[in-house]
Amino acid sequence: MNDAELRRLVRRASLTEEGEAGLRSWEVVRAAFEEREPAPRRRHHARALALAAAALALVAATLSPPGRALVGSIRAAVAPNAPTRIRAAAPALFSLPTRGRILVNSSRGPWVVQANGSRRRLGPYGEATWSPRGLYVAATRGNTLLALEPDGDVRWSLARPSPVRRPRWSPSGYRIAYLSGGLRVVAGNGEDDRRLDGPAEAFAWRPGERHVLAYGDRYGRVRVRDADSGAWLWRSPGNGRPASSLRGIEWSADGQRLLVRERTVPARPDGRRFRLPPQRLVLYDGRGRLVRTLNLGRDREVGSAAFARRGYGFAYTDYEPLSNTGRVVLVDGDTGAERILFRGRGRLEDATWSPDGRWLLAGWPEANQWLFLRAPGVGRIAAVSGIAGSFDPAAGGGGALFPQIAGWCCP
Amino acid sequence: MAGSSGDERAWIRGAQRGSASDLEALFRAHWPLAYRAAHLVVHDAAAAEDIAQESFLAAIRALDRFDRKRPFGPWLHRIVVNRAIDWARARTLRGEVGDEYLVESAVGGGGLGRRESAYSEPVVEALAALSPEHRAVIVLRHLLEYTPGEIAELLELPRGTVNSRLRRGLDELGEHFGEERP
């Protein structure tokens, strides 16, 4: 074979999916370009500027509305049985597939995982959550709420008469909502702590500078409220049926969609055998109008849900006890069409998007693995084994508990 | 494919000033070769898409610093090929698997089947037998048409190493095709 022959063969080789890959990638590249803020150009040496009369000062690009998330097709491979683990998984967490830091809540306290795979334990705390830009962490310890530096130094603490649970930092960074005998809000500096409402099943801050909280009351209704003024923005109606139980609330990145995980409590067991209550995912718009309902039936439980970083597509994990099978499912934001990204034995938990929206992380306790699923249209999984022991190295003989993924934040 | 050098400078200037249409022209001109180069080195369509995509994202991040007098292609290709080599070397360490664990949606019914192999050409399969470093120089020479000297500069290798890898790659590919002839 000579050079000319090889050149001819290489240049004429056809590759499948080149066109589709280009379309998908152009959307990602375009979205990144629209979010970029051009830097002013440096002045060149005088001789290079001989033909240029004025400095090249760039006008900051106008940020355009977030583009719709792409949901491309997933290439199929038939797995006759749901896998119990990914065999070729990395034996340990050497690196994350993209930039950012992951916050993990373990039995030994919260950890921060850097993009290079290094881990730092913050201390003997309970739940932890990122501040919006990852500059701080809010954590709990018994009846105390704390704000920490990412290296574990305590900035402030707030003691309460009741146990403190589920801190959530507002997108502005100036408020923290948490549960302690009711739904409470404190300023980001630990001051002005006050009660907003009674116990809430689930709650989430709406993206934006205004401090708006969506939360579920004990009757299963969604309430959206200005946390500073107390004004009600909207409430989902009661329907006279047995109370629904809200299991989770998520806002889309632009605050115009609200995803609620519901479980309707049955009036009586079905026959002799108690069956799972029907599960639903309910999607509202920013004004509380119903957009769509996904009925999952009685046989599946929803574990977690997360909107994509752009658009209204979202991912959720669910579990079917009869088959002991968990799934990661992606829902198209426009059509509501579902695509199963992964199916495996046991539960899949804590669906979490990377900051750049290109990877979806899920925990797989039965396999003791983390799964990094590449954003749809690009079929890749990066799996990591030994997760439980990574965050509880003192536990021996497989006694470590599988940790919870608490957020994937900013590079 | 790529436009004239004048077109390209205009596209870059426009993109630096915030023109999405100029960026799109630049993307359309360079995407096919970037994707092909990545694919021929890593032999994984999904990874090739990622690498080519990440290379364009890296280009956007550095766009304001880019000197329009220089051609865009070599700058992009250096990023693509180096990332492809790094990916191929690190694949085993990352424990990445292909799409055999992914499941197509059951919505809409229809049969589920294995995806078609991207290796529709004997030369692509033959390249798979080479190391990533050998594939990279073959791709840079015969797909992207760089001279050995330019390849040495792109990959920061001695020219002798580039020539040696080209020669060895050609010999191995020749053996592969020689075995398959009737």
C-alpha cells in the first residue's frame, strides 16, 4: 500500500451518524456561544494596528433565551436481562467526566468531590447543600444549621429547638430555606430567621433573584409563595379526593416550569394485597396552570427527578419492586415522549445533571456504582465502582452505606 | 467543506464580534473533518462526537484570543487529535463502556436491535489495529493532509518519530490489506 492509496481509502471512508452528530453538536456549540461574554481585545503592537483606526472593543453579547434541550435518539442494544452492575467500571473515582464539583452526603458526613476525583470530608454533619455558586455549603448537625466554606470552616451556625433538616440555598444566595418544626427561612448570613409555614413535604426555590418558594403542604397541594413578603403567588387546587403526598418539587432553569412528584394515597388497599399507590409526575407552568401529567401507574415508584440545565426536558429515576428493576428515564420537554436511558437491577437514585448539562449522574446502590450517562444522543456510560467505601473508608466488610448525591456544582 | 482563507477570516472576525451565523459557517466548514479525525483515532462514534464537540467549545472559549491571520483548521485539529489520543489512552482507566448497556425507549414499540457498526469500511477496521498514536499521525497525514513537519509541530514530536510512525502505520495497514486479498 502506498501513500496515495491510503489517502484515498481514508478520505472516502463513510462514518455512520456523522450528520446527526453534527446537528446535535451545533446546538451545544451555539448555546455555549450565546452564553459567552466576549472579552475586550488586547491592543496589538503599533505596527499591527497600522490599518486599524479604532480599538477592537467588543459589545457584550446579548444573552438569548435558553435553547431547547436536545433529545436525540439513543442507539439501542438489547440487554436480555437488566444488568446487575457495569463490569468494566473504573475501580475508583479517578476523575469526573466534565468540570464541576459534586457534593455527597454520607453516613460520615458531607464530602466535596473535585473534578480530578479528589475528595474532602467537610466534617461530622448531616445533610449538606451547595450555595448557588458553590462558594459555601449549608449543613445540618442535630438542631443546628451551619454555613461552611467548601474546605469545612464554619462561617456561622444557628441553633433551633427542633432538629434541622433539608437546608436549601436560594438561587440569589441570600436566603436558606429549611425544615425545623415547620418550613423556615433564614438570611444567607444567618440572620433574620423566621417561620414561613407549617411542615412541608417538599420544597424548592424558584430560579431568579426574587425569593420564591414552591412547597407541598400536608394535603398534597402545591403552594408558591414569596418568602420575603409572604404573598401567595399561586396554589394548586384541592380536589376533594384523598390527600396526595408530594415527594419532590423541581423548577426548570428559567423558573417557568414546576415538576411535582405525587403519590396518591388510596382510600383502601386493593383486595387482600396492598398495592403501591399510583405515582404521578405533574408539570405546571410558571402561573400554576397544568401542562402535563405523567401517570406511572401503581407498579413503579419515582425516586428522583431533575430538569435539564436548559429547556424543559427532565430526567427521572424509578423502580419496579416486582421485577426489582430501576430505570433512568428522559422526558422530552416539548412532546413529553419518554426514553429509557438505562435499566438495571435494584434502585437508581439521585438523578443529577452536570453544570454543563452534558452528563447525568445517578447512584446505583445495589451495584455500589455511580453511573455517568452522557446527555442523550451520545451513547456513553462511565461507571465507577466502590462508591460506598469511597465515602466511608472506615467501614469494613462491606458495611459502608451508599451515599446520597447532593448536587453537582459549578466549575 | 472549508471556505477560502478570506471567508474564514471573515467568519472568525464575525464570530469574535458575536455573530452566531458566522460561527455557524465556521462550524459547518470544520465539523466534518474534526469529527472524522476524532472517529478514526478513537474508533468510537459517541466519543468522537464528544471530542469534536468539546474541541469546538474549547475554541469558543479561546475565540477572543485567536489570531485571525492564522488558519483555524490546524488550531482546531491540534485540539481534536490530542484530545482523541488522550481519550483513547485513558479509556480503560475510566472504565467507559459503549452503548451495550443503554436501552432504547419502549415507547412506540418496534423492535430493538443492535446499532449498525460505524466500521463500514475495511480501512477503518484496519486502523483500529494500530495504536492511538499511530492512528493520529495517519489521520493527520492522509485525512487532514498535513506534512510530516506540520504533524511534528502539531503533536510536539520529533520529526523522526512522526516519519517512523507513518512508515510503520503504512506497513501494518499494507499487511492487513495484503492478507485480505484473494
